[in-house]
Amino acid sequence: MRRGGGELETEVADRAAPVVLRHADKLPDGGTLVVVSHGGTIRTTIGRLLGLEAHHWEGLGGLTNCCWSVLGEGARGWRLLEHNAGTLPEPVLGDDD
């Protein structure tokens, strides 16, 4: 459904997911890609990367301000490791302790 004359969610995913994939493909082994965007764009892109049908994307829920999601790529494709997280996991990456 178009909201306020804007893009359909599937159009957003059609535009955003290939950009994420293109940059992810350029990462060195073990590299991390950080994507910053609006919550709706992140949700639809995650849904597309996970291979979910568009009518299931709403089930992911939106992202709260200043929160994030973590995806990992496995042997069978992308996996959602965290969603709408607001605290750092333990141990903190890059911590020398």
C-alpha cells in the first residue's frame, strides 16, 4: 500500500537490498557492514534479505530510535541474530579486556 504517495514497501526493498548486498560482497572475511537508514527501510530490507514474503515483513516490527538489528550470513543465507537491540552484547567487540 502506498502511504502518502510514497514508495511501496516492496519498491523500497527492491532499491535498498541490492545496495546492502553489493557492499556486503566487498567485505573482507569477518568484516562488518553498518547500514544506517529509516526503520521502515531497514525492516523491509531485512525481510527481503531473509527471503520473507512481503506480507510477513510487518511481523518484524519497526526499529526504535537509536536501536539496531544484526544479521549474519550463513551457509543457507542470511539470519536475523538480533532485532531492535538497544544494548551492546557482552563481550563488547573490540574490547581488549
